Amino acid sequence: MGVSNKSPEYLQMNPIGKVPVLLTPDGPIFESNAIASYVARLKGDNTLFGSSLIEYARVEQWIYFASLEIDANIMQWFLPRIGYSVHLPQAEEASISALKRALAALNTHLAMNTYLVGESVTLADIVMTCNLYVGFKQVMTKTFTSEFPHVERYFWTLINQPNFFKFFGELKQVESIPPARSLGRPAPPKESAKTIDELKKEAKRENKPKVEDAKEEEAPKPKPKNPLDLLPPSKMILDEWKRLYSNTKSNFREVAIKGFWDMYDPEGYSLWFCDYKYNDENTVSFVTLNKVGGFLQRMDLARKYAFGKMLVIGSEPPYKVKGLWLFRGQEIPQFVMDECYDMELYEWIKVDISDEAQKERVNAMIEDQEPFEGEALLDAKCFK
């Protein structure tokens, strides 16, 4: 830093010498958000930019917001505190005020949205979480962030998802703001880093196909089996239950519910109730319905091993979200817990089928009984 990034070769790639710069087969790219956008588009079949033109624009909108309103103000607060620029109390006060204004706007948006755009993680969420991470780690104490509960819920939910966690690891929120230090920068290294030509040669060597790679492509390793496929066979055939559920149009209790308990194998399957932890946030009906719909879409990875009913309850807000799930095995599958972001937004309770009250609750949820527990049903959705 301060040596190789000031060299003529580097300045040809980024005229102002900032880092990072990404070297690609088609030339260099600078600015972090541009690099992130390039990398996100390398795999064409993802939804990191949404699924429509308006969602693409909104992803871009929140990326700009995260950089200009969140990251910029966090850095103007944090960097002077550690001596990277002059600490001016008035300037710090202005940065904190601007940051609070931005967080208040973000908090309002997240009061009715699980993610920034749509019903799944986009590049906007990745950029926003990375920018918030610096704040939560360095200057934004619990006292500060408690004013923005929806931002807190959003940040801690995302930062603990597998793809974030394996990068960031365990995070402990800063307990106190670091004291202001006098201006000073780390001394530059005595030895300069590798030249740009050396980096380019290394990149070419890494991109060059190897004989070993070709051999690996010719003989791919067999895909490991899902642990649920290794369980002892069950007398319950899940597809038969799903067909019975779908095809029963009348006498539902006598046909479908009775058929379910005739088929049910308590040794091979388990039943679970789930209750959404943040029902007080469900103040808008269509947002609540979209939240549940997005959850069911993301559960698609478990379709072979699960059946579910999700109820949205109440004639007026806040709406309650409750569910019933049938899973292969005696526990909620680990791959579902790891891959589906929504799982930890719910409280999960295993059904005790020896309890007649719980068994009747299962019947009521499968049947979409209304009223349910004394309240009207806004909607009922099935995962099958």
C-alpha cells in the first residue's frame, strides 16, 4: 500500500491509485461496486439483480444508497477516530446525523420488507450487509442501533446466513466507540509488492488449463447422496399423500385427514409447528403474503422430503403467520436449516402426536379450518 498502487503500471489501471482493482481477461476494473456487479454477472442463471427490469433498477438504487448514505457516513465517523484523518467534532456530528437519517429511511423500508428487493437476497443485500458490518463492528453500539430495530433484524439475519458467515465469521457488536487518535498513517512496507507484470503473469498461469483439470472433468466425482436418502425405508410414500391431498375435493376430514394418519410413519417422518417470530411487523397484508410466498419458493430444495401448510391469520393487522411441516427423518433436515434463510425467522416445535390437542391442531392446519384458533384466515398456502 502506497508503493505498488502508486506505480505507473497500476495508475494505468486506476488513474487515482485506489484499491481494489480486478484484473480480468478483458482488462482491469476498478471501484468495488463495479467489481461486485461484474462478478455477480459471471454466472448468468442467478437472481442477484432481480428478475425484472424494475427489480434490476431497485437493486442498483439500494447499492448507491448503501455506498453514499451508509458506507460514506460510517467511514467519515470511523476513520478519524483511528487516526486516518483529522478528527473534527463538528464534522463527526454531521456524519452521525446523516447516518441516522439514512438508517431511519432503511428501517422504514425494512419494516415491510424482508430483503431490499423482492423475496430473496440480491447484490443490494450483499453490498448493504458488507457496509453495515463495518459500522456494527467498529462504531455502531447496541445503544445506537436500537433506534433501528428492523435494520438490526435484517443485519443479524443476513450476517448469520451460511454464505455470509463463512466469510465474516462470528461478529460481536462493538461495545464502545473508539477514542479519537491523533492523525497518523501506517508506514509503507520496506519492500514493494509484486509488479503489475508479475501479477498478470500469475493470473495467466492460474487461468491456463491444466492436464489435471482435464482429467478431473473427464472423471467427475460422484455427487454425494442426501443423508435423508440413506435413512431406512419408510412405509409412508410422500407422493401418495400429496396426491391424496390434491385430489380430495369433498369430505376432506373423512378422506384426506383419515388417509394422512393411515399413511403417517412416526419413525420415518416428523411433524413440526412453526410460528413467525416477528408477527408485529406484519402490518401490510400483501407484504405478509409475499413473505410467506418467498419462503415457500426457497423451500423448493426440500420438495422431495417435505410437505407444508402455511396460514396467514387475522382479519386486520398485525397478521400472524403459522405453519405445519412434515419432514423426512426425526429432525428438521440440516441442509434446509443451512440453505433456507427463513428457517431461523420461525420458532419450531416438534409435534407430539400422543397429545390429542396437538393432533387436532395438525388436522385443522391441513384442512385450512376457519376460524383457526378463534381467528379468520387471510390466506392458506400449501407446499407439496
